[in-house]
Amino acid sequence: MINYNKLTNQNNVSNFNHEGTGRLIILDPDANVDSDGDGYNDNEEMARGSKIDDSNDIPLIISSDDNIPKGYRTLQYFYKFDVNDKRYPTFFSISGSLPEGLCISKDGIIHGKPTECGAFRLTISASNQIGHFDDRIIELSIEEPKASTLTFGKGSLKPKEDAQ
């Protein structure tokens, strides 16, 4: 393990720990994360030179369907991706083009009002602060809204076909 105090003083780097596994763990100084479940905040552990035990590592998996719900042009759309391991903050991104009018937040929420129809094949990516990541290919379909007929008692309301 690399000495935390020595590196922070020499290289002006804060809150990191290399455990000889070939990866660098970068922690948010404001995060209250206990990655090894021992009851101590990771930032506090590293400040006093302790090793974070990640033997209970769980691979990060996006726990959402490959085919997310379809949306309709000009109507509000909302879908939230989720992950299995919630011990660390997770950030999401998309490769490919979302339909015009939609965007994705860093929290994994696709939202907005799509302005174009079509089938969109995208790759959703999730990563967390300890270097775990997952990618998933998804299909998003945006269709034209369907005209509806409302029925009340013996009559119905329909769009008028011909105005005379």
C-alpha cells in the first residue's frame, strides 16, 4: 500500500489509496462512504493510514431492462436506470444519439419531450468512484401519439373528420 500522507504532501493529491491491485481509488472528500462496511468513513480511514478492505467488492451492474418503455413524440418521457451496488455514487452517460428533446442526467434519468420518432439503439454506461463500471445496450422507441376516443354514455367524442 502506498503511504497516503507521504503522497499527499509531495504531490498535492488528496484522498486516494492504491492497494496494490493496479487500480486507483479516488474518493469524493464530501462523501460519507464506508466501502468495506467496518463502520468507518473511507476518508477517515485513509487519513489515519488504514487500508480500505474491498474484499466484499460487488461488480457494478445496471439493473434495468434492455428494452425500456416506449415514448411518444411531444409527450413527457421519464425513465430511471438503476444499479445493484448503491454503496458509492454512480454516474451515468449515453453513447449514441438520444431523440431530440430528451437528455440523460448524471443520475441515470432519461427525461424530456421527444420531438422526433424512431427506434434508437444506445449504450448506457454507469461508473462509480472506485472504478467499477457497466455498459448496457438499450433500445428506445419513440412513436406518434395515438388519437383517442372518449365514450360517455350513448355518445362519443371523436375528432371531427370533415368540417363543412
